[in-house]
Amino acid sequence: MAVTAKVRCTSLIQYPSTDFWDGHWYVTFGPDYGEGRNAEWAAASPSLSFSMVLHPSKGDLFVVGKAYTLTFEPED
């Protein structure tokens, strides 16, 4: 059974390249409870925290304030 979570991008921070690192984007997300979203799993004490570190060339994949859908499906 899959569980979906509606999230909004809350921050998008670019870390520059250094002599030892190619740089990266740090992206964070928080829950989006508007219009009953996430009611499936957020009935008791809702909470969600999610972050990603992205390759320097992938920073344009996300926009702060934009909504996204996460799908969690068990693997066999």
C-alpha cells in the first residue's frame, strides 16, 4: 500500500564549489495541509520533515513555495 504526502518546498540553498567540493543545492520541504491534504496520515499529531542534497546542475528542479507530491511505496 502506498502513502502519499503533499509537501511544499520551504528552502533552496546553493552551496558554492570549493577546492574540495563541487558545490550542491540543499532543499527542504514541509507538509502542505491545505484543503485536507495529508489527512490520510496526519490525523493524530501531524509532522513531516524532508530534505535533499542535489548535484549543482539540478537546482532548477525545485521552486520555493511550489507544491510537490511524495509517494512512498514498499519494496518487495
